[in-house]
Amino acid sequence: MTELPIESALPELIKALGANTGAVLVAPPGAGKTTRVPLALLNESWLAGRKILMLEPRRLAARAAARFMASALDEPVGQTVGYRVKLDSKTSPSTRIEVITEGVLTRLLQADPALEDVGLVIFDEFHERSLHADTGLALCLQSQALLRDDLRLLVMSATLDAEPVAQLLNEAPIVLSEGRSYPVETIFREKRVDGRIEPELVRTIQTALADHAGDLLVFLPGEGEIRRVQARLRELELGPGVRITPLYGSLPQEAQDQAIAPSPPGTRKIVLATSIAESSLTVEGVRIVIDSGLMRVPRFSPRTGMTSLATVPVSRASADQRRGRAGRLAPGVCYRLWTEADDRRLASRTTPEMLEADLAALALELAAWGVADPAELLWLDPPPAAAFAQARELLRQLGALNGDGGITPHGKSMAELGLHPRLAHMMLQAVPLQLGELACELAALLNERDMLRSEPQAANADVRLRLEALRRSTPQAGAREASGELPGGEAFYQGFTVDTVACRRIAAEASQWKRALRLSQDSHRSGDIDACGMLLAFAYPDRIGQQRTTGRFLLRNGRGAAFGVVQPLSRAAYLVAASLDDQGQDSRIHLAAPLELQELEACMRDQITEESVIEWDRTVQAVRARKRRRLGALTLGEQTIVNPSPDEALAAVLQGIAMEGLSILPWSKASRQLQLRLQFMHHADPANWPDACEQALLDSMEEWLAPHLYGMRSRADLARLNLHDILEAWLPWEQRKELDAYAPTHFQVPSGSRIAIDYNEPSQPLLSVRLQEMFGLLDTPRIGRGRVPLTLHLLSPASRPVQVTQDLASFWSGTYFEVKKDLKGRYPKHYWPDDPLIAQPTNRVRPRT
């Protein structure tokens, strides 16, 4: 066995675990910690013949590590060393080292909280801070504290900040391995990549092949980018013996093995990989790394309750991990598709998944563990309170939690399946409906990336189309040739390209769930695919949508959703959106199924509410009384209430007036003047007189208006109101008398005319009067028992203002003579005396003789 750098640190690690129940091992990539440490600890006395569980974040790494350790013992996988991952396991009664993916640990802990047959749990590549790893560590720490004080925990990583983890493990010792690496030249771009990264990656690959020896490891954010780069490279002349091998999690095991295996002599390989190749496993022969600087991560939105994949820049720790892959065996080179300035702005570490993920599965795990409050456990980063509360609310909606927050029998059954709670609930609800087989296929399909590919203009989000293609592409549906399968794992179905490799994975996973539910493996009810919408409603009750317009839907949770292009489902009256993004006002629907109203009412029967809605309808300007059936934000149906109660009808009329404003009422000149006079009185004496401005009247309608509205239901009814009498009746008798004395409606001027006083400005009541009608009045007229002068707008014979004053005496003695000259010239037939104080007032051209 080749000696690896980790060997020098093993004695210290063995000593640390002999004296403590926890340790932290920090070793750089390529040191050998994943494959050497479990074997070195296998025969320690404190293990006492128990198992070692080692958690790997990815299935590929788990299988590769198990195979490597088994070969080191000259044994097949499944004897001393085995593995257990999703859809695949190789273990036996003699297995002592079991490499598992992180979700398996929580299943083992739920089944046996003490882990009686386990002596050591190793958390490998813990720096990735996956939700499963954080949860598994928290549960193991509680198990260690309450049930198994001899259980050892070892956290291993290449780039971990070790101190916080050591403190969490009760001040556990930290063991460092210096590792061994060769120098790696780093080449940055001079300017940022504009547009898509694929063309620049291809150019960089061509340059690297020409300038350097060895295999290439190219990091891309996802499978879509890998496919596009692979297609471009196949169109080029790359030279003899150059192979292109993709590497991502959903590839078949054989294809993954080809990517990480050494290249035969005289050949080179270009490995196009996601972050799966960043740690845990070694891609043999790599001397050149080309890093796009991007990674794809799930982001949960508490605002919408949806998770979407986001493409984000890598952290500095991840970039260094990737760069280190070029220097494991010899000096290498790393091309970075970003500038040195951008490099300085990279985040130091990747955000823990706990802080950005959907926490529904975590909330269910903790409820099954007997923990309602995450604060009862030890965490490096505790679950965010808002996201955790939202997760528990979803579990209550799915029937997994009772009113007190404890897990229900249904919730326990959901937790035992190990699926996302939405899908577990759907499967369990489907069994008594004899739709269990369909639910298993649907759950497996939703767990996989979309198996259909098409041009955007031909998009079809109908999940039923995928299920039909799945059944045609799997052995149970008949000969594969009948589906038009092409070399390379593709087939055609109804004009779409079907990924048959993905179909096989989906079928295998569906078979696993059928076995878990003890269902027949090959029975399908005739026409059962049409029940997809009802099953999705069980899984996504918050995403049941009702059509607003063609292609646009209102979801039960109040959000909007829409299709990107018109397609068959655009005209569905109801649907369930299984997959959508979180962009813009209306989320884009990627996967959905139609739902009949009868199905909706059947499967959501206990969540549909009935309410009486008596409200003002602005369209018809009247009260509408209806009985509605509602599901969240959706109105499923309604019928008219013929005789609503008088009090409810009154409340609706008041609501309508508040919506429309006081202009909906039949204001006359007299009633509007009365309102303004009241405002004048309120301005003069706010403690004793009511506020009669528009907003104040709206706010106090219950007092002054409501008693007069009984029996009214429309704007036409409101037209019968006498607002003057209603406002007057609002006042006590004494105030009515005082109002007339203090704020009269009119003022009789010297000519004998009674002229209405304008109270529009409460602080300055106004009298507009022709100048000739004021002859003989020596001083400014006053109201308010002589305390408030009227503002006079003195008018010409044509009723145009010629002077504004509150000092009539000064006007007569001075300004009048200038005004007289002008008016006499324009109105020569009118009477313009030399002494206005003794002149006869008139409302005519000239006074009567």
C-alpha cells in the first residue's frame, strides 16, 4: 500500500480517540484521510468489535471509498468494508466499516437512538456543511450525552475551521496533517467572462491541452453546462487518444467509474465535473484544473415556501480545494475563469445549507426524535427560527404534527420512509386509494431532474407526459425498441427527447418505494395517470392553483404562478404546481398536473372552509351577499344569500362608503355648507364641536350616519338620504341654536341681499359680494357673535374680484378711489359715488330714486 501523508498523523489521532470521545482531524485534499483513517482505527480496543460508520456527502464518494478500502484488505466490497447509499448497498454480517451517505445516518439513529452496534461515527468532508451532516452530528451528540457515553465521534475535513467544531465536541483535541502537494500555477483571466461560460471554457480547454501534459478536470456548475461543453468539444479536433468523460451525481456508476479511473497509456481525458469532484474522491491523472468559479446550490425562500437552484460564485475554500486537485501527483496548473480582483472578493467559506435550505425534513426528523425545539440540541449553526416555524406549519398541514406540535402516527410513518415529507405524505395517502404504485413513480420522478428535453417554444410542463414516457422506456412497458431508443441513452416520445438513463434511475427508485410500501411491482390501474393532479395536491397543498387568465394561476398560498409559453395546461381550470421557480411576481411553472374540482374537493375536504361574505361590490355599486367555499386564497364556489341580516348589510354599506368616499352620498349645497359650518365651529372650539372633515366623517360614520342606513343596500338607496337633516340631527339641540347664531348661513348686506357665507376655509370665512351692495357699511362685517371678521371678496358688476380685505374702513378711505377710477371707466353706466360711506347701496345698475 502506497504511503500517504496522513500516515504521520495517525498515531496522534489514535491516541486522541483513545483518551476522548471526540476528535477533529484537519488534512488537506489528497492526504488519504478518507481511506486510511477507518482502517487504522478498526482494531482499537475501545471499538470493542463494534462498527465504524463513515458519512460521505455523496454516493459516488461513498462507493469509491468503500471499494478502495476493500481492495486494500484484498477483499470484495461487502465483507469487512461495505457501503449503503440510496438505491444501492453492499454489506454483510461481517461488515465492520460501513460507508454511508448522510441521510442513512438519521434512519439508523431513528431506528436505534443508542447505535448499540456502532463504536465510531466519522463525518468526512464536514466543511461542506450539508443539512444532513449538521443534523446527524447534533443527534449523535445527544445520543452520546444521554445514551452512549462511549460513542466516539470524529469530524474530518480539508478546509474546516476546526475550533468551533472542537468546542461543540466537548473541547475535543484537534489533529493536523500537513499533507503533501506539488506546486500549482494559477492563471487568472484579465477580464470577466461576458455571457455564457461554455465558449470560454472550450477555448481554455484547447489552450490547456496544447500547453500542458496530463488529464484535465473541468469544474462546471451543473449537468446542463456539462452537456453543452461536451457537445462543443465533440465537434472539435482534440487530437488522438483524448476522451471526454462527464462526472456528476446522477450518472450511472459505470460512467462515474470511467471518469475517476486512470487514463490508459498514451491517452488523455477531459473530466467535465460538478462540485462532486471537489473533495472526497481522487480523479486519477489530473494535472490541469479549469475552474468556472461557479456552483449550483438549493435556495429556500420562506416568502414563497419554494426551493430553487441558484448558480453562485464558489467560496475561497472551495476554489482552493479545486485548485489542489491539480497538484496531487505532480506539479500542475489551474485556470480560473475570473479575475484576480474578483478573487479577492470571494466569500471565505460556503454558507451552511442549514441557513438556506427547506427545513421540512429536518423538522420531521426532530419531531420523530422527540424534539420540538431545536435549541434542545447542540448545533454549529442552529436552524433559522422563521424557516423552522414555516416547516412545522407545513407538517401540521400534512397531518404529521398534532395541535401541540408532537408527531402523529401518520408523521411517524412519513419519517420512516425517509423521503421529503411532502412526497412521503402523498405516498401514504395514495395507498388506500389504490394509487400507491402511481405515487411511488411520481415521487421518484419528482426526486430526479427532468427526464424530458425540448426547445423552449415546445415546452410542456405536464407531469403526466413524463410518467407516460417513463412507462414506455422501462422494461415493464414492453420492448425498449418500441419507444424509439437511440444510442447514448436517449429516446423520442411525442416529439420530446427522453433521457432513458434517468428513466432507469427513476424506475429503480420507484421500485424501492413500492417495496417499502409492500406494493406490487408491475401493476398499474387503467387510466391511473389521470390521478396525478390529486396526488400532487396531497404533496403540495399550498401550490394548488386556480386559473385567473389563460396560462396564469392564483395559488392557494396567495402567490401567482404562470407558464412561460402557452401549452396544453394553460387552459386548465385547476392544477397543482410541483415545480416552480421564485422569480418575479408570478413564479414560472416547470412541472404541474391538472386537477378536477371534484378531485380537489375530495382530497382537501377537511381543509375547505365555508364563509358568508356580505360586502360592497364596487362594480355594481351595491351590497353583494354570498356564501363561499374557500381553500386558502382560492374561491371554489359561491351562492347568493337572499336575505342577509340587517346588521351585516349595514356593515357592508358602511364598507362601501369608506371605499368610495363621501362623494357617493347625495350632497346638496345646504348639506355641504352645513358640513363646512361645523368645520368652522370645530376650528374655533375643537374641544366641544365635532370634526366634520371628510376623513373624520368617514371615521365616525357609526355615530352620525349608520342609524339612517338600515334597509339600504345600493347607491340608489343612498340617494334618498337627506344629509343636511342627518348632520343636523347629529348635534344636540343647544348646539343647533348656537350654530345658527355663531355661524350663520347668510349675511344680509346693506343692499338688502342675503348672501351665503363661504366656510371652505374654516379659519377665514368668506363673503363674496358686489362692491356697490356694500355702500354705507362703515366696518367689516363679523360673525361668531362679533368675534370673527369675514374676509370680503369685493366684486365688480361682472362679479369679478377687485379687492380682498378684512378691513373695510381702510378700503373706503383709500383703495376705493383707485378702484373707482378703473370701474367707472369699464362700467360707466353704473353708480360710483364720491363718498361710499353715505351712498345708497344697490344691487342694480343705479340706485332707485
